Amino acid sequence: MVEPSTVVSGEVNLVTFNYEDILVESKDLSEKIKEAFGPEGYGICIVSNIPGFLELRQNLLPLGPKLANLPKKH
């Protein structure tokens, strides 16, 4: 297993979860979570194979300016 802090061919090896694996309640993902968020991890992980991702992304991105321009609460 490649350590999360290892750079391979100029790229960082980030922890990846398959979307379907996340949905399985009986699946133990704790080791991969520790790898991503533990002392040697980057504090980030990737979720792959999300159904309808492109459409969801296209709907979400235009909302960025609205979010950025919301009034600040004091």
C-alpha cells in the first residue's frame, strides 16, 4: 500500500471511495477513513462513480455567486 503522503509521478495518492461502497451499511470503511484523515493523510478523500454527478455539478456551480453574495450575519 502506498502511504497517503507519497507522491507518485507528480501526483498525490488520495484515498478514494466508490459511491456504492458508501451506501452499504455493513461495509467497514474505517481503515480508509483513517488513511485519509490520520496523521499521514491529507484530510481529504474522493468519492467516485456518483450517479448523475455531471448534472448535479452543472446545477450547483451557478449557485456559487449567490452563496458568496449572501448577507453576512453578525
